[in-house]
Amino acid sequence: MRYVLEGSIRRGKDRVRISAQLIDAATGGHRWAEHYDCKFEDVFAVQDEVVRTIAAILAAYVRKAETERTRAKPPNSWQAYDYYLQTADAFSSFTSSFDVQDIYKTRRLLQQSLSVEANYARAYGLLAHTHEVVWVNRLDADFLNPPALDQAHQFARRAVQLDPNFPEAHAILGLVLAWKRQHEASLTAIDRALALNPNHMDWRLGLALVLAGHSRRAVEVLEGCMRLDPFHSPVASGNLGFAHDMLRQYAQALPALRDCVSRAPNFRGGHGWLAATYAQLGQMEQARAEAAEALRVQPDYTITGTTGRIMGFKSAKDGKHYFDGLRKAGLPE
């Protein structure tokens, strides 16, 4: 037994405090602790919510702890899952750096994982994601290259075939299908991911939902992702801001988008979303500054040649709204 979850309940008059902490059994160190306060008469009503919240948060902390533990192991003891944890860490670095070398490192580690376990669904799911991100971001020759997106689709389907009960496989499949503008199939994959695990709050689901015209649902999913995963990607914040922008909730969009670009300054999409939001608010100086940042990351960016080819909105109205924001911000047509 490597981790121990301890908890207690204390009552004071009409209030109840539920406390929980995660302990590394090997070292005795505390990985996480939290408490929840409620009225005594509400204790049963909040019980299920507390259990769901703790389960999701613990998954994030245990994953992080296991990654740290893996790094301390001698190489000859690594197995497929150990390699996968390292790839997840490398890919997490990419979502802040947007350095293609982090993608290449992720793929090398994934190949090592697959050399140990050739039918490892987790590895295929993340491999799909590495091909998806190079298609949607100008990182190498696979930018907007149809075979790259087809490869992502192939790997995502392989992950689903190998483990139909793996939510992350359905999540990446849903995003790839959204880029392919197969929105009904994308929604089916999203629904399947959430049905398999209602606590599986994945930022990729949120972006696919926005493209499919379900921005309100996307906000719910993304807020859940950020609440339950303290180590969420900057892209999760960006997608949340994007969803608020599409709902014309510009003031709510700004904090999330600012968080995104501050943590991932080389993410062109984040700067574009923020530029469009500032423009819709009439804050043109800030909008132009973010447009300049988007062009710094991708000097040959154009609205029709880049975003128009990437963002296949199901709703023409949604597409017009977003493209109008980019134009107002001064990004080139």
C-alpha cells in the first residue's frame, strides 16, 4: 500500500467539518489535505459531492506523486506505465512551453512504453494527442498537414479499440473528430468519456464542445477540470476563456485567458482568443497588443488561412462571431 487516505468528521453546534489528507505510506509525507464545512442538516446532501471531489483530486495528486517516484527509480526497473508517467510529464511541459522538442521527447518515451507493452491503450491515446497538437499548432512540417490529423485519428481509434473503457481515449478521439468537423461523432465520443467516468474532467472535451456549439456545457466541464485538477494545463484556462467568449461573457473570459497566456506565452491560440475578447469589449489597445503576440508566435498567421482552416465550427453563427473578434483586434485577413 503506497498511499493512505485519512479523514475525520468534527461537529460543532450546527456545523460539521469533513477533513481529508493523502499520505505517502513509504515516507509519511503529506501529499494533499483539505477540509469541507457544511451545516449539520446538509451533511448527507454534500456527502456524494465531497466523495466525487476527493476522488478526482486524489487521482491528480497520486499521478503527480507517481511521476516523481518513477524518476527516482533505477532504469532497469521501469515498465510500460513508468514510461507512460514520464511521457505525461513531458507532454505537460509542452502545454506550457509549446516547444516541439517536448513533443519529440514525449513520442520517444511513448515508443519505449510500447516496446514493453505493444497494446497499451494509454500510450496510444497520448501518441494521438502528440499528432493532434502538431497539426493545430505551427511547430513543424505537420502543421495543417492532413496525414498528421489522420495519424492522430488512427492512434485515438486504436486506443479506444484496445481499451473501450478508458475515458481519455474517448476524449482525444472526440477532439480529433471535432477538428475533422465530424461533430456528431465527436459528441458521441465525449458522452462516452463522461459516461465511463463522470469525474473525468478533461479540457479536450471542453474545446470539442465549443466547436460543436455547446459552449455552456463546455464551461461546466472546464470549470470542473480546473477545480478538480490543481495541476491543470494552461490550455484548460484558455479553452474556458474561449467558451466564455463564445457565450458573449467577455468579462468572465478575461481572467482565464490572461492565466493561459501568462503560463503559456508561446501558445498562439491563447493570444488569439484574448485578442478577440479584448476587441469585443472595445479595449482596442490591449486587443492589438495580444494580436501582436499572436503574430510573434506565428508570423505568417492569417484569419482565413490559419484559423479558418483549423476552427470548423458546427454553427456558422459561432464562426462569424469569433472571426469578427479577430478582425476587430487587427489580425490579418
